[in-house]
Amino acid sequence: MVTAQLVKELRERTGAGMMDCRKALEATAGDLDKAAEKLRMDGAAKADKKASRTAADGIVAIAENAGAVALVEVNSETDFVAKGADFQALANAAAKLALAAGPADVEALSQQKEGAQTLDEIRRALVAKIGENITIRRFQIVPKAAAATAIYVHPGAKIVSVVTLDQGDAELAKDLAMHVAASAPRFLSGNDVPKDVLDAERKIVEAQSAEQAAGKPAEIVAKMLDGKLRKFVAEITLLGQPFVKDPEQTVEKLLKAKGAQVARFVRFAVGEGIEKKATDFAAEVAAAAKG
């Protein structure tokens, strides 16, 4: 017989919903161990079914020690789930394990253990419990530099940035971390912009400027194109951008005035680069009603 006490014990042991616990116990004649295993297997199956659903919300979790900072993006389908305690616990555990283990990739991170379970087992159980797809999307370990390191977390933990300085103080690092979060530079300086990025932009600029270039001398056209490319490079590089707290000067000029030097920066924004499917809620409701 499946008693309320057995359901309570299984729920405390697995974190699964009450009805799922009762069904598992009924299917295993009240055997707690077998019921727990059934829930684990059912959870894995549910997680696999939901794996194709787009998870573009979530948070960026961080962990820090004396030598480095770890950023981990963990995604959910909705902001509601991202705010939940279980989801946040998964994300924070992922960040701590990434920092401690320094795994090679997300797959290796997912196999790290938090207590008796791997991160992937915890994730799958959470998918089964909550009913949304949840993914550990990416992580990065940022080594600290000789001078200051600052972390900026935008409210809601949707955008997180880290800046480390070879020279400079903590206040400047903090200002730059906020700037990186706001302005989203892709590279540190013009020297860091890959050739393929420049070549792709040059093609765009040439196509857009074809009408303006008509009839002009070749050297004038070349200068015009170079000017537009320089503007593009300034827009996507930290040193070339106007400083958010004083747009009259670039970050490069600010650093020179302060005698400072950026070692590296990282910016994670939740969902960037994920193609979100347009959802027709009216059609979904109509389909559900017909079902």
C-alpha cells in the first residue's frame, strides 16, 4: 500500500512532484529504491523530449576565487523558471564546478558532480519537474590579471561582464565592466579584429557606398571606404568606443590618462545568438482546445 509517508519520503529524496511520486510508488509496489530509479529514468525521458524546445531565457551565474572568475550561461524557456530557486541553484553549482574543475567544454562540465549527482542528472531532473527545457549553454574562465578585476552583474543576471587590468585601480575596473556590459565591444583593439570580420564589413561598405563612389577618383573612394571601416572598428572595439560615463573621450584616451591597461574582458548576455521561434499563442490555444 502506498502511504502518504512513503510519498513524502520519496519526494524529499528525489524532489519530484507529489503525483509523480505516488505514481512511481504504485508502479513499483511501494519500493522506495525502485520508485526513485523509475523517477530518474522517467525524468531523463522527459528531458530528452523537451531538448528540441528553444531555451533562450535564463541567467548568467558567476563564481570567483583568488585567481579567476567563472561565467556560466544556463538557459530556460521562460524568465519565470529562471527566477526559481532550483534553477538558480543549478546555475550557481555549474559556475562553482566550472571554476574548480576547469573542464574542457560544456559536456565535461555537465559530468562534474554536485553531491551524488552529475550536473546533467540534476538538470534532467529539473526539466522533468518543471516541464521546460533547461540547458547549460556555455562557460568561460577569466584569469585575473596583475592589477584589478571587476565584475558587473546587470539586475536579473541577464548580462554579466568581467574586466581585468594589468595596470589600474579597482574603481576604473568597475567603470569599465559597466561600460562593457552597456556597449558590448567584441574585441579589445583594432589589432584584435580578425581579417575575416574586416573583409566581410568591407564588402558591406563597398556595396552600400557604390552610388556615392560613382564618378569619384579612386583615391577619394579608397579614403571614404577606409574612413567607414575605421568607424566600424571603433564601434566594435573596447578601446575605440566612447566611454559611457564621458562620451567626449574614448576608452583608449581614458586608459592613457589613468596610466592603465586592460588585460582582458568578457561579456555574456543571456540568449545572444539564439534564434527564438515566433510563437502564435492564439493558434496554440486553439490547437489545445481541439485536442
